[in-house]
Amino acid sequence: MLSHLDCIIFPDRCEVIEVIPSQRYVYPIFKNGQSSLLTATKQNNWNIFLNEKIKKINSIDVFVRNPVERLTSGISSFILTTIRDHPDLDVNTVNWFAENYLYLNRHYAPQFLWLVNLARYTHIECVLNFLEISDIKTVTDVHERPFKKIPVNTHIANNEMYQRIDQVLMDSVGSSMTFAQLVKQIQHKDKHAYEWVIGRSQRILKPTYALS
């Protein structure tokens, strides 16, 4: 890791939930039903695979969300939790930092960067199954109340290319592929965004996932 932000966006704790008895494995992502999935995990005593144990899993479900909706919701949650923890700050100040400094918090960090972190712990043949966020009902009927939404500015500097990458994830709903295949799909679908984003992620990936 090269900076404190790396530890925030790419933490050394990665979780995959084993849904019992269906034997599905789900990767919980902030703003993509993560709270509901973790509540259901506690209620049902489901297993959580951490870090290196994730290498045992061959197939993982990933719920993805419209990137614009998720960004708006994520920044709103970032502002509210930051003010909750630091009441001396105000909404405009926190929103200014979100607007001017790329991805200070995992609530609105792109879904692709969440998958980059997952790729650090999966084996190279692990398949990711892309599902819409609404499909979470096939796993649990638990629905945690989300943070209230507040008006936010989502014009984040250098954000466009990451949002385009996340749109490729949305376009992949219904598909299953390895992380390496996903990267190739991104390159095929949006070469400009691929070249802008992937190079910035290579230093996070293990050599197994080195990209040329």
C-alpha cells in the first residue's frame, strides 16, 4: 500500500458471505445491500469467509447498482456519517472534500475498486456472477433502512472514467466471468476508460492478476 487512502479503499479485510443452505456466496458492497446482507448473516448464522479463505470459493455473486444512483447515495452517506463522527464539521465542508478529492470513503468508491480488492483474495479461476441490486431478494427478505438522502454535489474531479467502468459492470448483469475476463470486457467495451482506470489499479493487484 502506498498511502493511507489505499488502506481505506483497499482494506486488508475482505468478506464473502456463505448463504446457507443454498450454498451461494455473496460479496457485500457498501450501498449495494451490504447492511441487509450482514443483518441477514447475523440472523441466520451464515458463515463469513475472510481474506485467504476466500480462495476456497469458486463462484461469487456480486450485486451491482446504477453508478449514478450509487454515487449520490454514497456521498450522502459519507457526509452524514462524517458529521455524525465529527460534529464540528458541516455539510458543505464535507461535500467540498468529496467533490475535490477522489474517493475518500468506501461508501462512494466505485464498485470496480471493490472488485479490485476482492481480486486480491480470490483464486484466478473464481467466477463472478453479476446481478442487479433488486435481485438481493433472492438471498434475503431483510431490508435495512438506508441512510436518509441529502442534496449532494456529485461532480467529483476525475470521476467520469470510473463511472464509465461501473456502467460496464451494470451492462454485465446476467453474465458470469472471472476477474481477468471482466477486465478484458472493460477494455473491449470502453477502451478509453480502461486505459485511464486500469493502470491506476495495477499496483493493488497481486502478480497473478498483473495486467499489461
